Amino acid sequence: MMTKSRHGNTLGTVLLCVFCCMHSTVAAKTIHKEKSLYRNIVVRESNNRRCLVFSVKRGDKNQTCTDLRDPNLLVFAYVRMVFAGLLVNPKPNKILVIGLGGGSIPTTLSELFPNAGIDIVEIDDAVVRVAKKYFAFQENERMKVIVSDARVYIRRATQRGQQYDMIILDAFTGDYIPEHLMTVEFLEEAKQLMTADGALIANTFSNSLLYHHESVTYQRAFKTFFNFKMSFTGNRVIIATTKQLPELKLLTHRAHLFADRLDRYGIEFESYPDHMSREIDWDPSKKPLTDQFSPANLLRGD
């Protein structure tokens, strides 16, 4: 049975956006193009949709898209899925977002939690400029962008004794997640920034060559985690905490409480708990990713 919100966000519509970061934009008008220190950045428009595109060797990859008719609507499934982290920590007062893109995730969080402090770490200052000019992203007194490598920022934040109720890992190079943000060592560093009730939410992929290694890596760092996958997208969201994960009954209760607030963004929140699994569906004998064992080797098939 298809579900439908007041945005008309049916499963059939979502299927058109399958694997958001991997589909190419065609027949689109280019309204901005520049080469930064890290990538080629393109902004395109087509069919009332404006997209931030990272142009890389393996093809153009959409990083963020906004619906020009309804800017509140979160276009891609993976962006909506990230908000499942609220089922684990429903009242974040301090939030860290790694990776800005067009800014849809931190912007939505700032609307949901106007009193929360939100730090966004983005390595590429060109992405920050593009997000502000073309995607209506704006910093304010409680939401700030730090231009830095995330690994460096997290180490320095730990030294300063900072703590976050929610850490969202959403960094993407255009080919994949940066290697140094996928290792056991990195996750151990990130754990030190988490409050007692903190949640770490990682946007990643469900059909990658790295799936088993990545899963073992998160298992090594957090023991257990929610593996959140939905059938119509190639993305998955990993949700981890430093304490026991909440049971399905509590997840369902929280989903019901949040549903109305999230509907305006196209998030069908009440369906999420049934897709959040603790079951091991990977090969636990695979090696965890470490600073010495590079994911790039796997991607090349070495």
C-alpha cells in the first residue's frame, strides 16, 4: 500500500530519486560553475529543481537538490532518513554536522530546534559560498560554519572539552565518503565529543563494496547500532550511541510525537522505526577500516 503525505510524497515519486548521490542530472541549465581546491562545483536547474553537483571522474553526482516551488521539502530520501537520529535523541541542544552541501540538514534542524547550537564543519569554503548564494543557507548567532577538515576539527574540539548531543556525518567528496572519516580511529575520536545521551548519525551506502568493512568498523567502535535502510534508496543511515539503544516501543512513541512537525519537510517519520534494525547482516570476519587500512584500496578492487 502506498503512503502519501500532504506533499504528495508517494513511494512512486520517491523511486524517481533512487540513490540520490549517484544519479546524473540531464537536460539541466547550468547557473554556476567553479573549480575549488577539492572538486568541480556546478549548480544546475531543471524541472523546478536546483541541484548542487560535484563533478568528478566517475560522473556528476548530485550533492543537494532543492524544490524551487517548496523549499522546505527535503528532496532526497537520505536527507530525510538522517532525521531518524531524533528517535534516539529527541532533544539535541548542541549539534555537530560534518559536511554542508547545500545546507538543507542544518537549516531544517535550526527550524526544528531554534535554541540549539549548531556547528557545521565544511572543508571547502567554495561550498559554503555556493550554499549561501544559491540554496538560501544562512548562518546565524546559533548556527555557524567552520571551514576545516573534520578530523582536525574533532581533535581540537576534544582538546577544548566540547560535547555534542548529536553528531551527523554527511561528508561526501563526489566519489565517496572521505577515507579518513571512515576509520575506527576517527569514530573513537568522535565518540569523545558525544554527551551521555548523544547520538552519532552517519549517511552512507547500502550497496557499496565497503559495506561489510564499514559495518565491522562501526561495530568495533560502538558495539551495536541501528542499521536504517529503506528499499527504495541505495543509501543507509547508521545511528549509534554510547549507551543502550532504545527499544522499538519507544522509537514508535517518539515517531508519533514528531510526525506532525516533520510532515512539512516531506518526512514520513512514523514509518522509520520499522526499518531500523540491530541485526548483523554483514560478514563480521571482514577487517575494520583503520588509518592504515585504506578504503580506497577496496574501491579500486585491490
